[in-house]
Amino acid sequence: MPVHYTGGVGDLDAIQSFGRSHGLRVIEDAAHAIGTTYHGKRIGSYGDVACFSFDGIKNITSGEGGCVITDDPALLRNVQDARMLGVEKDTEKRYTGARSWEFDVTAQGWRYHMSNLMAAIGLQQLKRFPEMAAARQSLARRYDALLHRHPRIRPLARDYSTVVPHIYVVRINDLWDRKALQNQLLEQGIQTGIHYQPNHTLTRFRDPDALPLPITDAVFPTLLTLPLHPDVTEDDVAFVCERLKACLDD
């Protein structure tokens, strides 16, 4: 289950080859990767399964919701039934204005279908996507250009000719107090984020007998997410970079 963090995809050929050799499906968490391409094809146009998010802050939004893409008819049928409370073969009827008044349920389902209002928002967002994608790519390139020479700041390696970034994350060397840095920036009107807290640090998934994750534990405290969305301007990016560098150089 590769996670396309910030919109980058890694070596999908190797991942898919591993899956095939072990009889496993590759389920791509593409919540950040709407619009990203790999070998000239958009994420979601090939492979086993890709899952997209249309949450309010994603590359496109329908307010809430998402979608699952696959070319496996049996899997698609299972997803369609599961999102409609497990009612079998009800999707086609619902979307032609009909209902299944006599039906069967043979597996657990959920109320996960998208409303017409959310779908309408999503369709309008899709029309604007080329414009919004280009804005995200341009801003990310601007961040890279302004930050890459700083000795303590390490932008993530991304090719923004193929990657449409959802968030812009940097690693900061020798970052002893990330919260203090965030507060310094916030005092200057710059809100930053942390994406994401590792699962093994959360109470639900914490296991004292689990093997250690030293790389994750070393990387996580160095991560900082800087402002990125289509309404950010290049002047905003320059201000954020100037203030971040000043805070680290103090």
C-alpha cells in the first residue's frame, strides 16, 4: 500500500513487480497525488487500485468524499455495493433515479456514497484543475529555488513537471524544538503544519513488543509543512522563506 506523500510516487514499477511476484494487489493511497504522472500516465490510470481524496484541502475538493479506481470489475462491484450499505447491485438503480425495494445484503456495507451536491462541487473543481495544478507546481518550484541553498533546510526531492504537490514539506537539520519554531513563524503570520504523526506513536497502534522504526523516528521530528495552496502568491512564498531562514539563523 504505497502512500504518495505530498504527491510524489516513488518507484511504482518495483512496487508493482513485488506485488505481482507475491500474488498481492497494489493499493495506492493517492490522496495527495491527483494530477501527478508516472512514465507519462496519470496516477490512477493504470495499476490495481488507486484511492483519491476530495477532502476540503486536497488538490480538488467536493467538500468531502473521494473515489476508488480499478479495472477489476469484481472489485469495483464490491466497492459499489459496500458504499451503499452493502445492498447488492443498487448503484446503477440509484443513479438512474430508481431504488432496490427488494434486495439482499451478504457482506458488511457502509453509508459512503457521495451526495449529488458534493459531486456537483467536484465536477466544477475538475474543470479548474489544470489552472490549480499549475499554480501548485509553480509555487513549489519557487520554494525549492529559495530554500535549496540553505545549509539546514532540505526540500523533498520532487520533479514538479510530473508531480502536482498537495503539501510542501521540508526537513530541517538540527531542529531541536519544532514547536518553538512554529510559534516564532506564527507570530509573524505564518501558519505551518506537521504531516504526519507516525502511527506507532498513537495509542491505538502503539505496541511495546514491536520492532523499532529508527528511520521514521529520526525523520519525523525534522519535518515541517509550509503554506501551499492556489491562493498563495509568489510574494507570500518569498516572505515565508525569508522568515524561516531568519528564524533558523538567529
